[in-house]
Amino acid sequence: MKKFEFNLEKLLSFKDQSLDSELMTLAILNSELKEAEDRLDALEEQKQKCKQDFENKMAGNVTPAAFQVYNSYQEFLSQQIKNCVIEINHIKKKIEDQIERIKELKIETKTLETLKEYRYEEYVKEGIKKSELEIEQFVTTTKLINMSY
């Protein structure tokens, strides 16, 4: 009996490789998200520290120029925080899309694997039937030979 061959093996292999690639992309996106969230935390902490420093300086005398510098820096930090939040939301959207792609690939891969298992079971059943038929033919032939003597 010939060796079992799944005619969609190349497609299954391709889907497995694609799934691995998409999982790697997801890991990279998660890493980017973590970095962006860390950057956001640092910016918010920096803004809070700046605010606290300015409030401490307000207890003493603050020149209008120092107030203007503080105000500009606070606006700069606020803009950086907004940009970081936008970036985080963009990365989260990419992650959601990537997860959907991975789900689809997993379904396709699982479908192909199920089909492969089904075809292998058919192959085994066919082999068993052929073996049983050969045994039956052998027994019948042996009986006929014995009867002729």
C-alpha cells in the first residue's frame, strides 16, 4: 500500500508559517504598546512633577518669565501626552486587527488539520479493507487448492 499523502499539505504548511509570522507580528505590536504606555506614564509623571515644582516655587516669588516658561512646558507635555494617547489607541487598533487575522488563520489551519485527519482515517480504513480482501482471497484460493487435491 502506498504512503499516505495529503494533497493540501503545502497549503497547510503555508498556513502554519503564516500563523507563526502573524503571532510574531502580534508580539511586536504588544511590545510597541508596552513602550508607548511606559512613555505615557513617564510623561504624566513628568507633568505632575513639573506642576508640583512650580507650585513650590509659587510659594516664593515667581517672575512672569518663569511663569511663561512653566506654562509653555506644561502645554508641551500636554501635547506630548495627547500624541502618546493617540499612538496607544492606534496600536490597540492594530492589535485588534492582528488578533482577528490570527483567529481567521487558526480557523483555516484547524479546518485543514481536521480534513487531513479525516482523510488519513479514510486511508487507514481503505488499507484495512484491502488487507481483509487480500486475506479473504488468500483463504478462498487456499480452500480451492485444497479442494482440488
